[in-house]
Amino acid sequence: MTHFSKSLIASALVASALGLSGLSAQAAVSHKHAKPAPVSAVKAAGSKLSAKAKHGKEVTITLATAARHKGKKADAQVAAGHKRVPADEVSYSRRQLAAMSPRARAAAVRQMAPAALKAPVVVVAAAVAPKQSFGQMAGLHDTADELALKSSVALVMDQETNEVLLSKNSQAVLPIASLTKLMTALVVTEAKLPLDEMMSVTDEDVDTEKFSSSRLLVGTELRRGEMLHLALMSSENRAAHALGRSYPGGLPAFVSAMNLKARELGMRDTRYVEPTGLSSQNQSSARDLATLVKAAYQHQIIRELSTSPEYQVEVGHRQVQYHNTNGLVKSPAWDIGLQKTGYISEAGRCLVMQARMAGRKLIMVFLDSAGKYSRIGDAERVRKWISDNPAGTVQAHAIVPKVN
């Protein structure tokens, strides 16, 4: 095998070994003895590699090292001049690689091209502007409010009286990411399916929308109640998908049940196409989501599982610890009765909560928040505002049409 062909194979496999879930970069991948082979798209995340790459630094690694990066998948096209490495030269599909454990995935990569594994691969990456959310594209972040919220959409209302205390773009219809799982839980709960029934994670539950990682390997068996717990507390995508897939009539019947429930609740701005929230086609408004929170709060199991700080399940022969995606559930300053977080790039950071403060039960909705911790900061700003001014109201009048 020539150095040049080794470069092509190594380039293709390093793309398969690197991640999809975070930084997007334009990169060039080359063998040390070959001319640089341009890469049209390499998405890398997690790891020191991407941390360096996003600053435009040159990083040298071996393919075997790249393959060990946990939970990583790839979608890259590698070219040298006009020649490309066809996808069918790789013996494992992206779905198969995504379903493997990190160790198994590394072994699979080694199996695909043993001769190219030890070839040093140079990745030179230049940072690319992050993908804008629907709210950013619609200019919703230009809306000012008295609390200087980082979320472009916000709604705070009294759960018992429906009095709106704060409204910011609350009629805007946007992707809602994993807030979807609250409806998933509501449909499962109201169907009264047996929570002790065993369910298996299958290839169908592997994320091919965003290629997100999961510690629930294909073949994992858990009770329906455990799947529900992980979906609500830790936003586990494979668990949520398995819940929908195992519904009587399968996934299509489950999605229909989600949309039917939304209509029954009067959620006219809401549409679901799948049970995880990975699709940006799952959309709703802050007002509709407040309605959903109010309905879900009626079920004790949803209240308890969504606010559980942590949970441990047996995956294979080991115990795996999961934690709540909302750190506020552990804060003594908060009395949270129900919560759910969500994130995909199209939706930004999202959060819904029911919480008691200043003697009132309040429902909070924050959508399209910019920054990893900004939705939590917005919740804290609202809590302080309510505590300092329990009778006050804030209105940011900026009602916008649905964003497609």
C-alpha cells in the first residue's frame, strides 16, 4: 500500500473516529509522507483534540488514538485532488459504529484498515461559526426585557390562576429539543403501560439524526419504568425512543398519540414527529409548553422522576450512574416540582420547570437560550425578581409568527 493510499484510508477513518456532537470545523487531513488531502467537513467534539482544533492549531495523532475517543461518530468526505474515498470501502456503517461501545468501536476501526492505523495523521482545523438557532435566525434575541434574559423566549405564569407574570416572545413557535420527552412521558403514563415490563434497546433506537452518544448499548434490557426515569431525568435519547417504539402500534401510533394529546390540551402551536426531541421538526410555543407542564404535573410519577437527582441502572455487568441534567434540583434555594431540559443547535438551550417561590406555584418556560448555563442563569434571575417583587409583572411585547 502506498503512502498516498494510506493517507486516504487514514483520513477516512480518522473522520469516522472523531465526534459529531460539538464543534464543527473545516479541516485538512494528511499523512506525513503525502500531500495534504482536503476534507470537506469534519465534525469533532469532546476531547483535547477538538479543543485544540477549534483554535486553528495543528494536532498530530495516530488513528488508533482517534478511534478511542468515546462516543464519537463521523460524517466526512475525504478528497485528494478529484479523487474521493467512497463510503462503501468502510466495512461498518455509521449506525453500527454508533451502537458500539468505545472499545468495540476502536476494534472495528482497527479491523477496517490495520495497515493505516499507526500512520500519524495531522488534523489542521479552523474554527467555524456555530450553527444558529431558529430563534437567532428570526432575530428573537433582539427583543429586550427588563431582566436581561439570555433566552429569546420566556414565560412565567401562576400555575393556579394562569396569571402571566413575565412574557417574552411567548407566541413564537420554535424547536423544543428534549422538552419533547415531557409529552413522551405523559403519553406513556396515561396509557398505563406496565412499568415493570422489560424492554430492550435495539438498533432502531440509535440516533441517526444527530448521532448523539449513549451509554445504553444496543441489547441493554431495562424495565419500562427505568427507561422512563432515564428519559425524564437524564434526557436519555435511546430510552425515550424505546418507549415510543414499544407503544402498542409502534412508533407511528405513539407519535400520533403525542399529537392527539397536544390537541386535547389545546396546544395549537405544537407538532411532534418523534419522541426524543432530536428532530428540529418537534416544535411548540412557550404558552403551549406551560400547558404541557401543567398537565404533566398532575402525575406523581412524572414529578418524581423528572426531579430525581441521580439514578443507577445495570447495563450489562456493570452499574451505570446517571445524573439530572438540571443542577437546580439539588439546590436548597429551589423547591422544584417538575422540570425538563433540552438542547439541539436549532433550539438552543431550553428549560421548563414548575417551582414554588414567594408562596406561589409558578410555571417557567425558557427557550432558545444562548450559552451552556444561560437557561439556569435566567431561572435564577426570575427567582430573584419574584422574591424581590412578588406582586410585579414584566411584559416584553414581541409576538412573532411561527418560524419554519
